[in-house]
Amino acid sequence: MNEQKEKINSLSKVICIFCKITKVCIIVAMILIAMAIGVTLLSLGQTEGIWTSVSNILSEDYIINGSLNVFYAVLEFTNALISGVILYLLTDSTLNLFESIENSHTPFDIKNINIIKKIANIMKILVIVPPVLSISIATIFQTTATINFNFSMILVVIVFYCLSEIFAYGAKLQKDADETL
């Protein structure tokens, strides 16, 4: 194995470990968000008790016109849960890409090209869906929305699409080189 392939494999291993740790953290966060949704729903109609106490801690941001709006809180938590699922899919695809690169003869492989395109598509969803949901929720409840629309992410999506084309060209060159030998 040449030196460059060893560097790629070492980097791929590190990224794979990072992705696995990140996936666990995302799962834990999504469980906590789901629990927050459950606590909020369990506090409906209660004026005292443990669920109300926990809900009061969670509810500071979900008070509209002086009272807790449970539906608003559930929608906000659901938006966070959807973002978590999208991040999980992005991390999982990144893990798949670097495992594939580590285990393949060359990174210029059709499987890797498809994974890079998938990552770009997931990132596109991540750029669009959460801000649109936040705006929709804020519009429904006539509140101000904290919108995290990141224009640099649009650039990253474009870069990933370009990378997929570069990898496709590299795969063609790799195929031509292999056939020449």
C-alpha cells in the first residue's frame, strides 16, 4: 500500500470514529427531545405535580400571551427532532462514505460518488426544512422566530455537488488507467 493510501485510510478511520460518536450523541439528544415532548404532553391540564414542575422548567420559551402553549412547545420540539433525524442521516452517510473509502481500492468509485450526492441532498434538506418549519410555527402562533438560515451551508451543498462531479471524473480516469494496464 502506498503512502498516500495509508494517509487516506488513517484519516478515514479517525472520521469514522468521530461519526460513530456523533451518531450516539444525536440519538441521546433525540431521546431527550422526545422526552421533552412527552413531559409537555403529560403536563396538559395539570396544575401541580411532577409533570407540571418539569414542564415549568421547559416552558420559559413557550409562553405566549402569558400562558404556556403546549401545542407550540410540541411543534418546536418536533422541529428539533426532525433536525436531529436529518443530522443523523447526514452523519450516517458520512460514516458510510469514509468506511467505503477506507475499504476500497480507490476513492474514485461509483458507490462513493452516489454517497457524496446523497450527502449533498441531505444537506440541502437541512438547509431548507428547519428554517421553513420555524417560520411556519412562528406564523401560526404569531410569535417571533429564531431562524438559523446559514448561507454558508448553501455553499457547502454546492461544493459537495461539485465534489461528486470531480469524483465521477476521477472514477472515469481510474477506469481508463485500470483498463490500460
